[in-house]
Amino acid sequence: MKIYVSTYKKYNNGSLSGKWLDLNDYTSYEDFINACKLLHSDEKNPEFMYQDIEAQNWEKSFYSESSIDSKYWDIKPIIEDSGIDEDIIMEYVTNHVNTDDLTESDIQQAIDSFFGFYDSEEDFAIEYYTNNYPNIEDNPLFNYVDWDSVARDLSFDFDFIYTTDHKLAVFDIYR
């Protein structure tokens, strides 16, 4: 996430003087604030103004014009280490948690609930049942099952989230 950092004093005096800072360059909130202070060392007590942002959707919840939530540095590594697309995790979290009170355990819960990627709800239903009932394909009625209806029933226990590349991300609601 990149943020354009200036100060309210500069803004009120008609200046847009500032600099883009990449939050990934800082290991903690304190490191970031120290960089902001160094950037605006020409002011005694700078009141930082975050005028613009380049970020993924989920990152924007940590940003406001006057503050950056320090939880960003706690949560980002957990998401990155999961290997799951950040926006997918945060969409699941947004559906199940108040993001104003987001914690690392909320993110870990989403990661633990992740079931996998599928081409469609029907593909998920078929794989789910063939994995849980190993001999089901041997049943002569297997080819007559309405897998769309089975997938619809599974949607009561699983969250289906479509990705930008039209894949289906599945989360187990009860995990």
C-alpha cells in the first residue's frame, strides 16, 4: 500500500508538498511514523495528512485522511504467508466480522476456513462428495444427481466467493 503523506499545515497554506511512502518499506507503525516525521522535519509537530492512496481493496480499511491503523502491520504478514489472495480473505472476513475491530485471529480464522478454489459450485459439490464418500462414483445413480441443487444445499455450510478471474473460492463457515 502506498500513501501520499503531507501535513495539514502545508495543505492549509496551499501546498501539496509531500511524498509517496510505501508501507511495505516499514516493519512497524512506529517506523512509518518516524519516516513521516523525518519527511516533514521542517515542522515542529507535524499533523500528518494522508492525501491519496494506492492500495488493494482490503488495505483501504486501514486508511483515513488523518490516520493509518497500526493493525495493518500485524495483519498483512499473516495474509501474505497464507498464500491465499488477500482480497478473497478480506471479502470473507468482511462478510463475517466487524472490520472496525479486526484482529489477527479473525484473519487466521478466515485462512483456516478456506476450503479451496473451484471452477464452479457444481465442481465443488462433486469434489466434496467424491472426497467424503469414496465409493459414490461407483453408484449407478451418480450420473443422475442434480449437482447444481447439491451445491445450493452446500451453500448453507460454505461461503462461495467468486474471484476476479471467475474462480470460486470456498470457505467452510463452521470450521
